[in-house]
Amino acid sequence: MKYMLLIYNDASRSPKFGTPEFDTMMGGFFAANEKMKADGVMLGGEGLQETKTATSLRIKGDKVETMDGPFAETRETLGGYYVIDVPDLDMALEYAALIPSAKYGTIEVRPLMDYNPAG
């Protein structure tokens, strides 16, 4: 089953760029990447640029509206994601626990829709 691991960060709690703590956190990301790749479960993943680079879109009636920034106002912001393919939620949670920013934010584990189920 495919799962998306959504990485939410709280910038006020995360290590700052250029610090030894940041380098340690990034080393944890590199280790998680290598483990998922070595185990053959990683289908993809990327970090996202800062929320100030986001543009949100809505359609109201027939009118397209855009606004700068993310829609949600929250302390934790979506910072990146992984897509993995594992047998079950328990295993997905094991891989999610490898993501070092779980110490500073939240990792949301969500199954992906299967629009072409076998059988």
C-alpha cells in the first residue's frame, strides 16, 4: 500500500540553518532517505520551499482566486513529503519515525487512494 508521509515543521522549534543542530537534522534526513531507498520502499519525496513562496488557489462560482502564501494559518507548515510503498500502516509508521523533524513538528501518515485496485 502506498502512503504519503507529510512533514509538518514548527519553525520556532526547528534547528536554524547553519547551526550544528541543523546539520545533525539534515544528516538524519539523509540517513532516512538511504534506509528507505535501500529497503526499496521509497517512491519519491522532496522538501518544499518556504511558505512565503506559496500561492493558493480557489474557485468561487466561476471565478479563479489566487492569494500569496498558504491558505491555513498555523504554526506547523508543510515542509516536505515522502511517498512510500509498504505492506501496512505499522510499517509506514516505522519509516515515518525515521524522519528527524518529528522531534520539532508532526509527520502525518496518510494512505494514498488506489483508483485501480487489483481484482
